[in-house]
Amino acid sequence: MPSHLFAPINLRGLELKNRVIISPLCQFSALDGTASPWHKQHVGSFAISGAGLCILEATAVSAVGRISPQCLGLYSDANEAALTAIIRDVRTYSDMPLGIQLSHAGRKGSTRASWELHKGHGVPDSEGGWDVEGPSAEAFTEGWRRPLALDDAGLARVKREFVDATRRADRCGFDMIEIHAAHGYLLHEFCSPLTNHRNDGYGGDLAGRMRFPLEVARAVRDAFPKHKPIGVRITGEDFVDGGLNLDDAVVFARALKEIGVDYVTPSAGNVAPGMKLPKIGPGYMVHFAEKVKREAAVTTMTVGMIYEPRFAEEIVASGKADMIAIGRAIMDDPRWPWHAATALGERFVAPNPYARSAPQHWPGYAAVHGVTLKTGEGGMGHATRE
């Protein structure tokens, strides 16, 4: 029986060969927002993974919007040129669609790379830190910078920055854009009552708090070619009393769909300290996508410790989500989709240079699994039902 995980899916004018999506993965390896040789190998490795789509890491729309001084950006000509070169090179050997996640870190900016957190979160000015901004002038917690509350001019500027980055992304050659509105970054900060204490039209009830994120999403949609899809990573649960919940996510997803967003990825947490986390385990956020898909009638991607191919298959086959985002699993095993395809009985076309590594050459593999593989004519590997 054909696999649901390896069935194609259309997002607007973009056809993905399967539902395995490489999640945006921060690399903290850029210089002044510009991609480095590390990014070239990072993207290049994933480009022959066999996944349906690779979305590049949270990419700042301004220098102020970076998470750390080493975060990727798309706000300068140098940023644009480096990403254009990477995409140009990847296109010579891979037809995998490439997307980019546009982001603004808000009050969680000017922090350290993940492997430097033992020094404390905040980056001082002497080490390249900067003043941050947010919906309200309240720091994340002690030791973090107190943000400047954005006024009307600041809101207009940030929206222009998202639009400018969108146009750069199109010129680079990206096939799609995902907007980051989760994990405690700026657009999530506007949505959450824990971080938005404004008394103007961008605060108050949920409709007011969603207003700016929706304006940004609409501006991005209008600036991006009509045939190219956009998605939004949203929050299913803040995990803090008084914060956003799953019913709010449904409302937000409906509003995003109305303005032309093609899918949403419900994630969770990290907007404020004091989180009361549920039991964390494989698929612990799948129910977010399931409810949003059912009640907002929108295409969904799910994320969160999804490691096993058969578990990923069950999620898609049961209709709980339309796509699976994998992150840590594919960093650990860059050929995860190859292995998933064979585990689920799909034929797999491997790139010729790597064909001799295919499981058909492993003693006893075909006899045990009943799966055959064939080599392609160069290019990337992918699952096929020929």
C-alpha cells in the first residue's frame, strides 16, 4: 500500500514530492547576517536528503531582528548575494524546493548562540550586542535587555523590513516563505497577552493583538509572487497561565487563511518564563495541528520530536497533519528521508554518486524488506512509485 508520507502535496503553485519537510534550524554561523561556507554545506547536504522541502533557518529581516550576532539575515545586498549563490549552486544538482523562514526576534534579540549560553543570554554592546524592540517595554526576564516599545513609525518600519526581505527572498530564488510568529519572537509577542500590554489598536483583546502579525502576513503575501506559497509558524499553547491557548491558535489560523496563507505550523512555548510543560515526548504537539486543521480548515504541518518513519506515516495517514517537520532527526541523520522511504516500502531514486550506498547493496535487505531501489540520472534522491 502506498505511503501517505511520501505522497505529493501542492502548496499553491509548488508541488512537493513528499510530506517530509526539513524544519528551519538556526546555525549561528553567519557574519553580519551573511551566510558562510557552513551554510553552503548545511543546505547542500539537505538538498540530496530526499525530503520534499527544506526551509532555511530563522532569517532576520533587520540587524535588530537577529536572535544572536551570528544569526542569518536578509536585510543587505551582501546577505542577498550569499544566499543567491548558495541556491544557484544547489540548483545544479538538486531539484528540491527551498524555502526561508523570515523572522524578527523582538525582545529576545541580542542573545548568545546556543553553545555560548553558559556566559548568560544577553550580549553586551562590547561584544556586538544591540538595543531590542517589542510590543511593550518589558524584558523577557532578568539578565535580558529591556525592549523599546514600537510606536506607529516603528511598526511601519518593521512591516517594510518584512516586505523588503520578501522581495530579496524572491530574487534569491526561494520557492516559498515561512513567517515566524512563534517561540517568543516579535510577532508571537504581539499575539500573546503575556507580552503585549499595549492600549492602542495593536493590543487588548485577541483581535487587537493579532492585528500587527496579520498586517505583516498580508504585506508579505502581497509582495511575494502569487504562485509561490507562504506559511506561518504559530503558537498552539504558551504553556503559561493566562497565555495563548489552542482555541486562540484556531482563530489566528482562520484569519491567516483568509489573507492567503497556505499552511500553518502550530508550535508552542518560549514566550515567557514560568512555563508549565506537559510531558515531552515524540509528537507531543501533533494535537495542535490536528485541531487547527479540523477547525480552521487549513493545511497544517506538525513538529516536535518526530523521529520514527512509521510514526510520521501514521500522523499523515490519519489526517492529523498534512506535513511533518523534522529537525534534530535530520541533523543526526541527513539521509533520514532515504531510510524512511525504504522503511515504508517506497522505491527510492538515489543520486548516482551515492547509489552504491543504497540498501539494495546490503546483504539480505531486499529479501527482508521487499524493497528495491534504483539509481537516478544525477541530481537529488527522492522516493518514487514507478
